[in-house]
Amino acid sequence: MIPLSLTIEGLYSYRKRQHIDFEKLSSNGLFGIFGQVGSGKSSILEAIMFALFDDTERLNRSGDDRYYNMLNLQSREFYIEFTFRAGPENGKKYKAVCSAKRNSKPEKFEDVKIGDRRYYEWQDQDWMPLENLKDASTLLAMEYKHFRQTVIIPQGRFRDFIDQTSGERTKMLKELFQLHQYDLAPQTGRLQKQTEMQLENLKGQLKNIGDISPERLTQLQQEAQQADLLANSLQLKHDKLYSQDKFYEELRRKWDAIEQTEHYLKRLESNTEHWQQRSERLQTYQKAYTHFWAGLQQQAALGKELKQMQEDLLKLEQQALAAQTTLGNTRELYQQSREKYDKRDETRASCDDLERILLIKQKEELLHKKQQQLQVCQQQAGTAEAAVKALEKEVKEVEEKLHALEDKNLDGTRLTEVHLWHKRCQEYKQELKREEDGCNELMQTLQSFAQNRRKLINGYEFLLPDNDWERVFTNLSGKCQELEKKQQELLKHKESLAVQHELSRFAQQLQAGGSCPLCGSDNHPKPLQIQHMQEALKKCEEDLKKHLQESQQMRQLEDHLKQLRLKHEHQQQVYEHRQTQLQTVKNRFEQHQSGFSWPEYQEYNLEKLEQLLKEANQHQQHLKQARMQVRSQRDKLEKQQQECDSLRTAAQAVEKEWERLQAEHTTLTSQVNQERLGWLKLDTPRLQASLQRGREQYQEAVSGYEQAQKQMQEAEQRHNQLQGALKAQQTYAKQLLEKSNVQQQELEQLCRQKGFISLEAIKEILRQRLDTEKEQESIDNYYKELNTTSSTLEHLKLQTDGQAYDADTHHGLQQELHELTKTLEVARKEKNIKEREADEMQKQLDKQADLLKKADALDERLQNLKELAGLFRSSGFVDFVSTMHLQDLCRSANERFFKLTSNNLSLELNEANNFIVRDHLNGGKTRLLKTLSGGQSFQAALCLALAMAENVKSLNGADQSFFFLDEGFGSLDKESLRIVFDTLKSLRQENRIVGIISHVEELQQEIDLYLNVENSEEEGSVVVCSWE
């Protein structure tokens, strides 16, 4: 899994939306996330794991009300969007989105509902949703608990892998590396049962075969050969008789065919007269059709057309008569409407006057309203002018009051400056007192250090006088060197005494005349005395112990004096710095006093200045209020003036509108007929009704005239059209009648020429409607069949070659053949039975051999499966593969751990699959991993975690892996921290991306790309990128 980006909002301390670009952040292969404790660093990892697995390290799924506790208390919702690459070679791009929202009602503040958790895959330049995904475990090919042990390791979980029991560790490896595929015990058991069943089945098949042998097979084969010889002999005889039977059968068939053909020929010859009559009828029909069919058809068509023409003439005559009547009616109606149409102008003039009278009445009403409106506007304008004058007076009064206040001038700015000068003087005095008190306290501390120094060196005269630190340490150093020199002398003397004491022990063992074990001499004139040597050695040891104690006292004294000197020098520096500060404050105070530039306030104290400043503030407040009052009154005056001008303008506009209406009224009155001015006394509804009636009468006169004129024109056009059509039809009917008579005469003349009795007889012949081609074909087929049958009869008689058929002889031959056939069938059955028995026994023998071979193979396989079942029992093979994985992890981890520990320690597995450490500093002995220090345990856990991440990368077939560690690194010293950091940086060469979360400043200084998380009360946690 390779992270690409993360967007979080409203989660824990992240109040506002923050976006992290992991592609930029991880471009160097190593990045960090830094910040103070509680700034929100670890929340970034929790957001990633919550988006991927719906799980967090801090809160449980149930019981902790996690959605409420995860949501920032000042936010209404939280949102997480995580984009990453995963799958084989990290080749697919995915996005996980989740959100939660708080109930908007205040009484349900703790009610937080989780939204839809959605996962997407980038396909065809768009995000396509992935359905039915509970979490991202299928996309990452690992569960949450393994993910936080191999990819993102939360805070406090770094040692989980090494602290697990061997069973928990084996279970984790089994799930992570899919070792369940090596748990072959169930499959082996099923194969064993399957093999046992197959073996039992084979044994049953062998038992069902029964008693068979090769000797019995040979006997059956001989019997089958004898039956075959007999069947072949009978077959030869049968074939001979069968050939004779076929000859007689063929001869019988030929004589039967001759008899049937003769009978059929007689039947054909009996129908010859019938077919001759049909031939004559066809010839007559073809003659009539050839000469008369077309003419008769034309004659019939002319007759039909002439009949239709007569019917059309009758209809046209009726329509012409009706059109004549309609034309008379329309001419009468046109004359009536013409009289009304000629009077339309008088009606139109009356309507126009009515319209003008109605407009005059409207203008009179509007003039009355405008007159009233003008009076109102003039009254309002007068009232507004009076209000303007009153406001002008008020503005003058408040301006005079403002001028009076401005004349009474109190300089508040100058008073404030003097007041601040006195306040600053007071502060300087307080600061001077604090600095003087501090210097006095430091002087007392320095004096106490001097007293402590005198107490420490009291009794050591060689250190006096004690007022010079350098002389004290010089004398003390000389004393220590003197004691050390004396101590060396005593050690040498002790070694000499010890040698002499040992020699005295040998001297005690000397015997007169005996050889010395050291020099071999037999003479011992003056042997050493052991009592003298023991006393001297004891005294030397006491002196050495005394010097050692004195030397230790000197070293302790030197340590105490050094500590006291450091404290004294530090306090001396503080005292000198404080003295400098005191002098600086004095200088500033003197400079401040010399800067007084307000002689008029020379005699004023701070209390009097505060009183004057208070009065000045009150005066400024009154002045401000007066100015606001003047500005307010001027604004009112301006608004009132605008309102007055607006009212004057409105009155002028109303007056102009009244004059315009009056002019229009006069113009309309002059346009009305004087005789109709009396209609102005009538009410408006009556005038409107009269106007409506007049308009309707005018419209009826115009439309009635136009409609009557149009109807008359249409009637005249219709009458003329019908008269023309009637004349044309009458002429055409006469022509058709003449043409029909000529054609009738021509047909009668042709009938006499062709020898027919009459045209009716010809029509009767043609009514038969014969299919001449089909009729001719039938006649030809008859004569053809007659000739063919006669030829066939002659041919059959030639095939018999004069031989007669004897039915009795043929019947006797058939009976003999039938008996021989039965005998041959019995012989064949006997032969087939023997051959089948021999073949079946051969198959059974082959099957028996094959079953015995399979049974031997299954028995051997069963023994092998039993042995494998013993190996796979109780997940033995899985434990073996798991051990191989753990050993591989140890080898991979040791490549780094051995270097991190300066080649002193290495990781191994014991027989119980627990981690142990081989200590190369102590003869290569082993001890438990738990005996390591905190820093060494961290190094071991880091190396194992990196090795585990490497195996996960190989498992996913990826060329790049990601490893995130949330650990403070606080248990490591600077040298170990440097080695660990060099190890992390070296991972970039292995195409790995490593991220760390820490508050250690040394790491932040070494990493180029990092995020700094800051938490403030105003904005919450904010992510700051190092490259921005």
C-alpha cells in the first residue's frame, strides 16, 4: 500500500479541513510528522486506519460512543478522504471516503450518525464505486490487526510482535502470509478416506469377477472355431439355393408386370373417343377466341361506358336545375344586403361621436381628480416649507452651542502625555526597587557560598588562605598528588613484604640437610622469621588503608569544592548581569526624568493630573455629542429640504397633467357633431350600450354584404360550370353510340365469314373459358401414355426370352431354403455365443489384471498418505513453515540489528519459537530478548518490523513498500538515535517509503520533507508543510 493523499476535517482536534499530499511528502523516501504532545500527530494515522478498516486504536467499536468522541466538539461533521495505491505491484489506485454528522438539534448534541462508507477505484479517468465492500481488507490483502503490525504501527504497539506468544505469532503469520494453504491435514484425510474407499471398491470388483482362468478361455476359443466351420458350410449351401430363388422371383416379377401392362393398355384404348372429342372442342374454342375475343371485349366496354354516360347526363341535368334555383335566391339576398351596406357610413359616424363623448366624460372625471390632487400637493408643500424653516432655526441653535464648547479648549492629548510620563516614572521606581532587591539577595547568596567554602576547608591548613579559588585547587591538587605518590610507595612496599612473607613460608618448611625448593641448596644458615614479616605486612596494609581513606576524602572535598565553585561562578555571573541591568534601569530613569517638557504642569502631581484628564475626557465627550447633534440636525434639514423640493415638483407635475387633460377635453368637444352634444347628459353605461349596438350593426352590414356577394358569385360560377359540362357530356354520348353501332356491324359480318351461326353462339363458346395450354397438355399426355405403354409391353415380352414361370417348382425351392435358413441361424447363434463367451472371459481376465495393478498402486498410495497424515497432524507442517518464516525474519532482521549493536548482539529462535539474543561479548551465550534494555529492545523491534514489511512487500509482488512508525524514540541515546536514523535513511536505497512520528528535535533537523502539526485554541490542529 502506497499513500497518495489524505483529507481530514472535524476529526479529534482537526477543526478545519486539512490536506496532506503524501506524493510530495514521500518523494525522498523518508519523511516525518512532528509536533508537540497533543498537537494531533497520531490522529493522522487513526484517520487512515478508520477510513480503511472502520477501526481505531483509541476507541472500541461498541461502548465508547466512538463517533461522538471522534467528532470535534466545535464541529458539526467530520470527513475523511484517503487516496492510495494497492494490489499487485501497487498498480491500482483506490479512494476511501467516510463521514459522520452531528444532529442539528441542541438537545441531541451527542447524537452523531455515521454516513455511507464508500470505496472507489480509478478507471477510465474517473472514480468508479466499488460495491459490497465492508472495508479495504480485500484491497490490501490483510486484516486491520496485521496492518497495524506491519504497515502502520500506532503508538505503543511497536513491541507487539516480539511480545506475542509463539502461538499468537504463528497464527498471525498464518493469516498474513496465507500459511493456511500449507495446512494439508484436512486434504490428506479426505484423500486417505477416498483412497480407502477406492481400494475397497476394487476389491469388491475383483470378487464380482468370479472364477476364471486362461485354460477355460482356450477351451471356449476351440469350441467357437468348430461352430464357425459348421456355419460356413451351411452358408455355402444357403447361398446356392438363395441364387435359384432369386432367379424364379425375378421371372415371376416380369410375368406379373406383363399382365399388369396389358390390362392398363386395354383401359387406355377404351378412352380414345373421349380424348378425340376434347381435341375438337379445343380447336373450336381456339378459333373463336382468336377472331372474336378482342372485338367482343371492346363492344362490351363501349356498352358499359355508354350506359354510365347516360346516368351521368341525368345527374348533370338535375344539378343544373338546382343551380339555376340557387342562383335566383342568392341574387335576391344580395340585393337586400346591398341596401344595408349603403347606409353603413351614417352608422359609423354615430359610433365615432359616441366614442368621443365617452372619452370626454373620462377626461372630466380625471380633471376633477387632478384638481383635488393638486390641492393636496400644494398643502403638503406648504407644510414642508414650514418644517424646513423650523429645522433651520434648530440647526443654528445647536451650532452656537457647539462653538461655545469649542471655545472652552482642554488639551487632552497634552494631559495624556504628562500623565503617561508620571506613570512611567512610577514604573521605573518600582523596577529600580526590584533590581536592587535582587542584587542584595544575590550578594547574600555569594556570601553564603563563601561561608560554605570556609566550612569545607576548615581543618585543612594547607588550603589556607581560602580567598582564591585557583590557589585552593592548586594546593588541593598538590595534596592529592602527594597522597597518590605515597600510596604507590606503600603498594610497592606491600608487594615486597608479600614476597618476603611467601619466602618465610618456604623457610618454615626447610629441614636440616634438605634441599631448598627455590635454590636447591642444602645449607640454610639464616632462614627468614615469619612472625616479623606478618607484623610488617599488617602495618603496611593499615598505612595503605589510611592513605586510601585520606585520598578518598580529598577527592570528595575536591568534588564538593568544584560543585560549590560552579554554583559560585554562576551566581557571580547572575549578580554581575543583575548589576548591569540595575545600572541600565538607572540610566533609563535619569534619561526619562530629563525628558520632561511640560512646564505648565510642573507642580502637578499624578492625582491632580488624573483629575484634569478626567475633566478633559468629559469635555471631549460633550463636544462629541454636540457635533453628533449638529450633524443629525443638518441631516434632518437636508432630508426635509429634499422632501419639500419633491412635493413642489409633484405639484407642478399634477398641474401640467391637469392642463394637458383640459386641452384634450376641448379638442374632443370640438370634434363631436353639435346635434349629438346633448348625449353628454346620458349616463356612461347607456352610452356604452349604444356604442356596442352601433358597432354590431355596422359590422353586420359589412359582413352580410360581403357574404351575400360571395355566395352570388359562387352560385353563378357553379351554374356556368354545370351548363358547360352538360353540353360536353351530351356530345360525347352521341359519339359513343355511333361507334358502338359500327363495331356491332363489323362483328356480325366476321361471324358469317368464319362459319359461326351467330354472335350469341360465339359468346357461349367463349364462356367456357378453357385453359388452352393445360387442355392441350392433357390431350398430349394421353396419346404419349398410350404409345409408352404399348412399347413397354413389347419390351417386357422380349426380357422373358420365351421362359415360362412354374409356381410349384418355385414354392418347393422356397420351402427348402426356409429350412436351411433356420439351421444356419442356429449355427450362427451357437458360434456367436461361443465367441462372446471367449471375448467376455478375455475382457474379465484383462480387467482382473488391471484391477490388481490399480489395487497395488492404491495400497502403496494409502501407506504414503497415512505417513503424510502423521506429519500434517495438529498443524505440524504449518508450524514448520511458520518456523521457516520466523527464521527468515531473524536472518533479515540481523542484517540491521547486528550493525545497530556494534556486532555485539544477534537475534535467534529457540525450540519454542521464541526470540532469544546471542551475546557475542559473553562468549556467544544466549539469553531471552526480554533481558535487553529499552533502547536495545527498540532496535530489535525496529529491525523485525522492517523485515516483516519486506516480506509483506514480496508477498504483494510490489517493487515499493510503505512503512509508518508512530514512536517517540525517547528511549534511545544520541548515538543509538544516530544509528537508527542512518538505518532509516538507508531504506531509501531499497525503494522503501518510511514515515515516522516523533517530537525529537534531532530527527526533525535531519529530515528534509516533513509536516509540522500545530494545535491552537482558535483553529485547532493545523498541518504546516516544510516545503511551503
